[in-house]
Amino acid sequence: MKMALRWFGSEFDTVPLWKIKQIPGVQGVISTLYDIPAGEIWEKSRILSLIDEIKSEGLLLLGIESVNVHDAIKAATPLRDKYIENYITTLENLGEAGVNLVCYNFMPVFDWTRTELARKRPDGSTVLAYNQGAVDKLTPEDMFSSLDSDFLLPGWEPERMENIKELFSLYREVTVEKLFDNLVYFLKAIMPVCDRYNIKMAIHPDDPAWEVFGLPRIITNLDGIKRLMNAVDNVHNGVTFCSGSYGTNRENNLPEMIKALPGRIHFAHVRNLRFNSPGDFEEASHLSSDGTFDMYAIMKALYDIGFEGPIRPDHGRMIWGEASMPGYGLYDRALGASYLNGLWEAINKQ
Ligand code: CS2
Ligand code: MN
């Protein structure tokens, strides 16, 4: 495996590359062109300068997270073929620049959802948290106006929220089955360009792993992901294994899922959660004993399947007075990377 950290680019990220470089064992970053809205083509010159910037700090660009998929593709509106063409052009430009890992998700309207950005833990650190009761009280119509003005998650940007009713209406007829078909349609269309440039697509699971706001969810458990792997049976159709997202559903056995997907996991997000009740969880530090998951068993499963792709810690706590994008500070993710590296070394020497 290659240890990585997510980096949103110098314009947006509070963490500079040189600090990431000082974390022992981190070989590179997973990055994106954060300013480009879903659906627009990524110019090759922009991709190349991103790569150069990262290289000049002694790090590698180990993959893209994310090239976001436009809602027209997810909901199969008449514009979907145009947006698929754009996606293909972006993949060509990435492929020509030598990028061969692309993470994306197929969640309608939103990316991951949390209800609190800074829940205080007994040690004074703050964490992202999710409470189903709080979600149940929100309706799409009043969602934006009822949120704090500083409540900003990826996918919840104010310009998108202004069109929230329209976005929801796109999905009125989209059942779970239709959403799955739309994903297969998209993947079949992009596989030729992925084959040509050896680009591994790695779908990120839905987070949380159940329907929120009545929107359909399809990548929530092993059955769903296996069904997708079989529907487009190509190594370039693969998975981002995110322990914290699949792990929101306590029925998902994380190490067993990893073992059931050999050769198809191209990227791993390894983080821990703490459950207070079935409908309430918060993000813990990466250490097993601080949360619910057996992090050793997760890393061991990745080791046992011969995982060679990037692993990154995910969603850190806010500690030591740091302020950053929600979940993406330096300190706790650096602790996470070191802990995961330590587990890997121990497994390797056993
Ligand atoms: C991330 C997601 O924070 C996370 O769990 O992994 O935001 C992820 O980047 C996207 O869903 C992938 O498209
Ligand atoms: Mn993740």
C-alpha cells in the first residue's frame, strides 16, 4: 500500500504540502481541482500544473478524489450523454497526464451527510457527528434555511442549495433500481477510455449507508457492490473501500467485505466511528479502542488481499486548536496515518 493524505489544493486547503511531506511514511496526496463544478471538463494544463506543484514538494499525486458526476447522469435526464462526453474528455486528459486512479460517488444531490460539524468529546476535541432524529426533522424545502450559515459540507454549497427543490425534483421518479441502471450506463460508457489509459475508477460508498431525505442509495453493502462489480465486470470498475462509510451500517462486516472484493479495491479510506445508539454516531480517532471498529482487522484484511493502492486516513477530529475544513485538519489525520503505518508494519513483520 501507499500511504496518502487528501489535499484540496493550495487555494482551498488549510494544510500546505510541505507539512504533509513531514508526516513519516506519507508518499503522496489524493487531490482534485476543487473549483471545477461537476460536469465541466478538466483542462490538461490545470491537471499538469497540479501534478507539478505536488512533485515540487517531493510528493506524488496518487489519485483524484473526486471527479464528481453530474446529477444529469445520476438521474438520467436528457442531458446525460452530453455530461458523459465531458466526463470522458476529463478522463482522457487525466490519462494523458498519467493519472490512473479516480474516486467518485453516485449519491443523489449530496455527498456525505453529517448533522453536527463540531460535537465536543470529553477530551475537548470536536468531531463530525450524525443523528438520525435531526435528519428526520429536516425537509428538503426548509433544509437550507434551517442550517447554520457556517454549516458547509461538500455538496452543500450555497449555490447548489439555492436550487435544492429542482435538484430533488430530478429524482422524483428515480427508484433504487433506476439509479443502479444509470450507474451501469455511465460505467459502460466510460470503460473504453479507462481501458485505454488504465484508469481505475473507484466508487465511494454512500454515507451514511441508508436512504436520507428519501433519496435512493445503492452503494451501501456487499450485495450492492458485488452486483455492480458483476454488472460491469472490468477491473477498471472498482471500489473505494471507506470503512467509516460502510461501517455506518453495523451489519456490514468490514474485514469480510474487503476479503470478498480481491482485485477490485483500488483505494482505501480507513477511519473509525463511535456509536452512541443505532441512529447516532460520531467520528472517533483512528485508534481501535477509541471507537467501534477493529482497525487491526481492517488493515490485516487489506494486507491479506495484497492491497497495493493508496490508503488514506479520513475525517480527523479537531485537536490542538486547529481550524480547517470539516474533518480535514492536519493533526489528527497525521496521527491516523502514523497509527495505520504502525499497524501495517507490525502485520508485515508477523
Ligand atoms: C470522503 C467523501 O469524506 C469522505 O468520506 O471520502 O467525501 C468522498 O470524497 C466522496 O464521496 C467521493 O466522491
Ligand atoms: Mn471516505
